[in-house]
Amino acid sequence: MSKHVLCKGPQYFHTHKENDIYIKNNSDELKEKYKTCININDITIYNDIICDDNLEKIHKYVTSINWKYNYSDGNISDKVNNSNNVELKECCIKYFYFDLYYNDFFRVFFYDYLIDKINIVNKNKLYIDRCFITGQLHGLSGLFHKDERSSNEYGPSIYIFLNKDWKPYYDGSMVFIIDETNVETLHVENIFGRVVVFKPNIYHKLCEISGYGLIENAFSMILEYHTIYK
């Protein structure tokens, strides 16, 4: 297996600060590019494709980091197509994160391991645009959003659940809006090592962790790779 040079990749600086430049979700150009119906096949779920050794290394790392608390999905001000024609006011829900874009292990893990395990078109041209871990406690439910990029050449979003022994009554599932008109959604449950690959133009969010999770101090962790083509 060929090795990817660690110092290479798209030349963007990723710190999730307010002055970062990304293509916003309400960009007319992106809306036109992704003016398609959402298909359930645009979301792929993989179980048991990451070996135990790599999962243990990742889990050990993420349980020892010093989390930051100023990451958000961005300001939401797009219109929702529903019967009330409601326009969402600008708001920003913040939660825990840790940036991994320059972390050698997570770059090698992506280029030399993960993309070989999943079915992605033109994977040899795929590059990491952002890489980070998000953390969520009870009361920090995200907003429905589309993932942003630093380029119009969108690649898929790749999420990996990192919680061992997640209880079903914690909830905290990931949900996608498949059909806004008929209110059709898809929930993906939090299972350790589960990989979710999806087109970034699909509205999605993490559901709130239940009151049981609050009592037991449940903390949801997801590794996110946001990709572009070059």
C-alpha cells in the first residue's frame, strides 16, 4: 500500500475561528450544483470496517485530549420549505471540538487505511478539507445544516462514532432530512466504530442526548472528515 506524504494536501488553514473562509450553505452556486432530490443511497453506513487496534488507538487519544468549546455548525438563515414558510433566524449553537487537521496519525489513518475500506468515487483525488472531533453533552443539540467546504469541489462527509458502550436510552442519534415535504428522516444510531458517509448537501444534525444521558454524564464523540476533490 502506497503511503501518502503527510505534509501535502490542500493548502488551507483550519482552526474553526470566526474569520475562517468557507463556502456558505446558502451559496447560490452550491444550491444550483446540488439541486437534486435526496436519495437514501446518498447515505452509506459501514459497520466493523475499522480494525480493533485502530479503534483502540483513536479512542485512547480522544479520551485524553483537552476539549475546546467554541465550535459551531455556523449561522443558519436559510428558508425551510414547509407549510408555514418559516425562515430560520440566524443562530449559532456551540459545542465541544478538537482540531485534527495537522495530526499525522489521523491523516495517515484517512489516506492509507480508511478510504480503502469505503466505496467513494474518484477516491484517489480525494483530500481532507477539515478533520476534527466534536463532543456533545445533554442540552447541546445541533441544528439542521449542510456541511461547508473551502472549495466548490465537494467530496463526501465521513463521520465515525467513537463511543464505547453507548446506551440506547442516551439517544444522541444522527438524523438526516430525506424529504422535507413528506417529513421523512433517517436516524443513524451511535455505535462504536460505525462509519457514515454522505453527500454534504443533505441536511443533518445530532439529536439531543436524553435526560438519562445527563444523569450518567454521557458524552458523544464523533470524528469528522470533510473532504474535497483536487
